[in-house]
Amino acid sequence: MYLKYYQPVDSKGRYLPYDEFQYRVDSGLEVELAWAMTKVSRTSQYMKLLHLGDDGSQCNFMLTPMIQKAVSHADRHATTGALEWMSSKIGEENHFEYLLNDLIEDEAISSSQLEGAATTTLIAKDMLKRKRKPRTPDEKMILGNFKMMKFAWDNRNKPLSIDLILEMHREGTDDIENDKYTPGSFRQSDDVAVVDAEGEPVHIPPLACHIEERLGKIVDWANTYHDDADGSEYIHPMIKAISLHFSIGYEHPFRDGNGRVARSLFYWYMFKNDYAAFRYIAISTLLKAAPIKYGKSYLYTETDDMDLTYFVEYQCGVILRAISNFKDAYKKSLNDIETFNNWIWESGLYKKLSEKQKVVFQVAKNGTAKYFTAANVKDNLGCSYNTASTTLNGLVDLGVFGKQKKGREWLFYMLDKQEIQGKWKS
């Protein structure tokens, strides 16, 4: 009767923690014995990862159906090659690039909101697109995250180092509340803890006195070659990236901003291993939607002999949904371009638009951006300021855009579609 529990996952392929497992044991059986059977099965399939904490606890994990599925999806849909194929398939690279820039902002904003930033997504996007200076600490946090993501991309070809981790933290937290964050410096005391919604400690990080030594071991592990698929120590890059994410959250080397650095290091390692599409795959948007599950995935690992499978599997579930959202955005872009092209051709508008006006109009119609300025069109289309200004004013002259002055700059926006169609019919 107990042999059915001698397997790492249940009949539905779920890698259950004890607090869920105990309610699924058949009536009349001893829960502890059934759990022991499951643990023995899992232990026999463990793969070693890295050592963490003051006592150098060994972190292990095993491949579950969820993890294997996520790894497969990342390999098929999130590599640099897959991104280049999407760009060629869509046929309008300028429009696709505008869409991708929008997705980069999603991660920076959601990662900040996950840690308490109160600024709305709409306001945050407006700040990043218009490149205006942040006005509040929350807006500074979002801008810091945006800079951190750029730092991760720009430094993707460097090996991991203590200095790179410190610089990443400084990039994301400088000039927010320096006394609170101490940008680019490890914590010097042990008066920090991860707390739950009620303020109760759920994780006490390892001692501050050996932070640099412990992080040095993590750095060495990250820089160790684990890519030989024929070797016994092969670890898929995405598993290593998720492990780096966990390690920073667990070690908690900074007074604040640990979560942002952890997620940025995940992205950095994915970029480093040629998964360029992750620039546009926002995991924090989904983590923000279920922060309690995110926190529990840490706790399950810590309270079950550092079995990292819980955290890896949860992150893989998030990654699967994030890749799916990315693919949906791509498919929607394809469909919208086809519908839009039919409309502008039938209306006669097509012959009136320049190539750059077509791109801006398409982006506006999709809702990818609500407001446009000559400065952000210049950056997104890679043209001069005068060309960008002429492009936008030409859309106003054609009766498809309106404009209003805000401060020293003009904001351009698409008119209501019915209003546009009414003008062209007349």
C-alpha cells in the first residue's frame, strides 16, 4: 500500500511539499511513512547544485515534468535564434522593436511593484518612454530596475564576480534612499530578516561576517563550466540562472534590494547563455500576481533539506507562462499588422503614409504606446529628431493624430478610430 508513494511526484506529476502531501495520503496509512517513501525516491534522483549558508548546505534538485517542459520551451522559443526568426517572420522590424521595448519596461516596473513600489504601471511607462526624471522614491526604484536590466544585458559577456554583483546593486538602488539601501555595499550587520505580511520573520539570512566569502563560492560555481551534455555534472543554463536567483534571496547580502538583484542575475545568466528573448519576457509580472507562492517556494526549499526543486519548479511554471505571453504578444502583433494593412489599403490612407508614419500609427493602434514625443520616436526608429518631428506632425496633418503641449514638449496621440474613419470617408 505504501509502494505507490515511492515516486518523486504524484499521479498528476506534481512535486508536492509536505504541507500539501499530507492531505493526499490514503485514509488509514501513516503520513510520515508515506512521506519517507517519497523522500527516499526523490533523494535517489537528486542532482547536486551549489552550497549555501554558514554551514555550506548542499542544494539539490531533480528534473520534474514541469521543469523539463519549461527547459524545452526556453530552448525552442527564447534563444537568440528564435528571436531573430520572429523578427524576420513579422516582416516589419521597426514595429516589432517598438513592441519589444515595451516588454522590457514591463519587467522593470513589475519587479519594483513586487517589492512595494506604489506607482501605477501606466505612469511608470510614461516616465520611461518620455525619459523624464523620477519624482518619487517609487519612481526612482522603477528607473533603477530599468537601469539594472540594461546593466545585465550590457555585461552579459563578462564572467560573474563580486564586483559585478555590487555594481548591479549600485545601478539599481543609487539615489533612491542611500541610507536604507547603501548602494553597492554588502550589509555589515545581522539585523535584517525576510518577513511575511504580518511582519513575522520567515527567513533569517546567514551571518554578515562571511558574506563575501560565501558569495565568492557562488561566483566560482556560476563560472564553472557545466555545459557538457555528455558529462555527469551537466546543468542546463536555465537551472543555473534560477539557482543564482535563489542564492541571492537566501544569502540576502544587501540591506535592501536583494530581490531585484536576484531577478536581474537570473536575466544576466540567461543573456550570457544566448537566450536573448528573455530581454522581453517579464517574469516579475507573474511573480507579482502571486507573491505568496513566490515566497513559499523559498520556504519549502529551506525547510526540506535545501531541496531546490520546489523553487526551480515554481520559477519554471512562471517562465512557461511568461514565454506563452511573449508568444501571444508576437502573434497578436502579426494579426494586427495584417488587419491594419487591409484597413489602410482599403481606405486609401496607405498611399498617404510614409514608412515611418506606418510604424508609429501601427504602434498607436495596437495600444503599445498611448503618447508619443519626437524624442522617443527618434530613439525607437533610429532617426533624427527633425525626422521624428516631421513624422508625427504629418500624422496630425493627415487627421489621424492629435497633439497637446505638456511643459516644453508636444505629446502626440492617435485619435479615436471612428473619428479617423469618419474623416477619411468624408
